Amino acid sequence: MDLLDFEAQGLYFDEPDTEGVKEMIATAAENYATGEAELPLLKAYFLAPESLNVLVALNRFYYYQHRLEEALCATLKALAVIRPLIAFPEDWRELQQSHITSTPADLLTQVRLYLFTLKAVGFLNMRLNNLDESQHIFEKLVGLDSKDRIGANGLLELVVKRKSE
């Protein structure tokens, strides 16, 4: 299956959030330079812990702060939020091509979001020097994405190279 051959539907950032969440994310963005962005993001998370808008904002905030453990936590939470929407297995290691090909066309946007989020988990693990975990994730993605639409192949090569050094 070509993971680019679909019509984008159900984009996570178009989903409505709990009242006030959008404003808290905007406040965090405005206060990033002053160092006062984390509190509004955490307030947004407590109001809407399943919101992908909040989880993506937390991931970005922590990543750009070089707080990779926290970024990984937010990304793993996002993966857990996306997974049941597309009926993927609880453990990504059990994910098979048949899970992707049997997904209805109107959910392919969520499939891509799941795969890119899994790639982010692999990348963060690589940055945290959890190279075995990272390698397993990238191998899974490469096996599921023969055309490398997700872009995991280059990262897999990088992890293998780092492990051999």
C-alpha cells in the first residue's frame, strides 16, 4: 500500500478540544521565549489528556527544550491515543501489513499519524541512546512501508552505523 495515495481526512489538529485548551496552547506559544510556556501546556494536558493537539504541543516543547525523556512520554501517550482509533495492536511489535491494508480509507490519515508518531518514538529513543529499541522500531516501519514514505530507512541506517561505532 502506498501511504501517500489517499485523501487526507480527519486531521488531528481539526478536532475540537475542551474549552480553553486552544487558548492555553496559544499562550504557551506566545510565552516560549520567556520560559513560561510549560505551565499553560500542562494545564491544557490536565484539561484534555487525550488531545493530540496538546500532546503534539508538549512533544515539541520538550523536544526543543532538549528534555527528550519528557518528549518521549508525550509521544508515547499520543501513540496510545491514536492506536484505538484505527484498531491497531496494543504493542507496535505486533503490527502487520494486514492491519494497514484492512484499515478503511477514511482512517488512512490516522494510520499515517500513527506511523509517523512511532517514527518519532524511534527517533527520540535514538537521541536517548536507546539504540536497540530505536532499531527495532525503524525495522518495523521499513518492513511496513516498502516505498519509505514514512522515511524510516535512513534513520535505520543511521542507528545501525551508530551501533557499529
